[in-house]
Amino acid sequence: MKSRLAALGFYVACGMASAQTLTLYGIADLWMGTSQVKTGASGTRQNVVDTSGISGSRFGVRGVEDLGGGLLASFVLENGFDLSTGVPGQGGLLFGRQAYVGLQGSWGSVQAGRLYSPYDELFINFRQNYSAFTFESDSLTANNGIPDYSYRLNNAVAYTTPLIGGFSAKVLQSFGENKNLPTVGNKSTDAEAVALKYVDGPFTVGYAYQQEKQANGDANKYQLFGALYDFGFAKLMASYNPARNDMTKDKEYQIGAIVPFGPAYAVSLGYTHSKSKAGALTSVGKGFAVIGSYDISKRTRLYAAMVDASTHPNNVVAETVTTKYGVGIRHAF
């Protein structure tokens, strides 16, 4: 009887396994080169071996189960880390990049947990240099005025529509769950985001809005207007990103291009300019980045890159210029 039950359990387990897939995946990205930070006439240059030149190093587990009738259940647990030191990223969180569970069907999909914001997911389509982690033209100018938007949002629920005639949309609600902390009377730092995208062959256009409420009752409000066109011989992209709260107004624009040379080689470049005004104070930032890459295989890429960015905050005389040069390797598994 026990053997029959064991055999039955084995066949049931096999049937369950056949309906579910589990994937371990990740990216290991490391670069070496020089980094210089200079304010006015003084500065420091140093040699570095650092993580995440063009992609954030990570590993994750992804699971999908077919529930039948076109309904799928899924989850993602994704960790970020510094490949040069082994230190966890995202403030040491175990699954700081993503952690969610959800359902998907012909009606769209729903996820809940720690999620990428729809704003960020849309922005990736229009950022130059493959949305590079270090060698991106806006990597050092994004916090020039109002703090940069939150890429990931906790305690969140999101709905994504199916693709209909080239159109798709995603909405997200994040709950701060921190009312009256640390001071009685503080507001909960909830966040809302929505993104709209239209794709027609080589042309992509989109709009996104994200609002992040502050404990003092103010809110940082971000907008994104972006477009991309793939000519075949080159991809051109541009975006405009205004942001504001009760005290400050920011404006940022980006332009960029990715030019392939055969199936394995490519050159990408981008330029960013930002300006922030808070009363009589003005902050200006600008950045330029270029990457040359060679794909050894479908999973492994070699690259050489540079980024040069300057910030000139609050009318001060001296600006800060950060310059990085490096060569690196990115392997996806």
C-alpha cells in the first residue's frame, strides 16, 4: 500500500513539475579603469575595479505555472550585488531588485510585492547606452535637483494591460505604510505611477507619470515623454523629463543613438542636460557617455566605455566634474 501511495505521489509530482518552469538567471558585469572627481582646481584620480559597468550585477529565480485555461501564476525573486566586493546591493536587501508574485491571462497581468515602477520600465526604452548602469549620460546628473524617481517601489500592486493595436499601459499603487512615522502627523509616503506605450514597427513612443508623496505633505511629481525610431542602420532615441514639488522645478532632456556594425559590434552614445530651480537658486548638470561593445557570444559582451558629467549646484562658483574610463565584461546566464 505504501509503495502504491509513493508511486502515486511520484506521478502527481511529475505532473505538477511538467506544468511549472523554474529558471535561475543572472548577470555578472565587471569593469576596470580610472575614475576622477574634480571640483574647481582640485580633484582625485584613482584606478578602480568596479561592478556593473553597463548592467547591474544580479541573480534571480523566476517561476511560472500553467493553471489551465490560459491562466498563469508567476513569481520573481531577484538579488543585486557588487561583483567587485560581494556586497549586496539596494541597501543590503536580500531581494532588493525585485520580489513579487502574480497572475497573467488574456486580460493582462497583476503583480504584487517589490516592483519596478512603470515609469522606469518605460524609460528603459528611451535611454541611451542600453540604459547602462555606470556609463550612462545621466548616471551622475539625475539627482541634480529633486531626488531621482524611485526605480523600485515597495508594498506595491500593479496591473498591465494586454497589447491592443500596438497600445499597452501599466498602473501601479505603492503603499508607504508609515503614517505618523517618525513624527505624529506625518503623511504616509504612498506612490502612484502610470505608463502608456505605443509601438508600430520601428517606432516607439510613450508617456509616464509618477508621484511620490513625502512625509511633510509635499509630493515629488515626475513626467516622462519619450520616443525611439529604429532605422536599421541606427536607433535614435530622445526623452524629456520634467519634475516638480512645492519648492523646486526640474527639467531634463536626453538624446542618444545606438549604431550596430555587423551582428557583433556596436557603438552607442548619449547626452543629457538638466536644470533645476528652487527660488533664486539654480543647479545645472550635463553628461556625455559613449560605449563600444563586442558580443563574443549570445551571453558574453566585451565593452570599452567613458562617461563625463558635470554638476553646478546652487549657483556655486566651482562645478564638479566626474570622468570615468573603463573596459569590462558582461556575462548573462
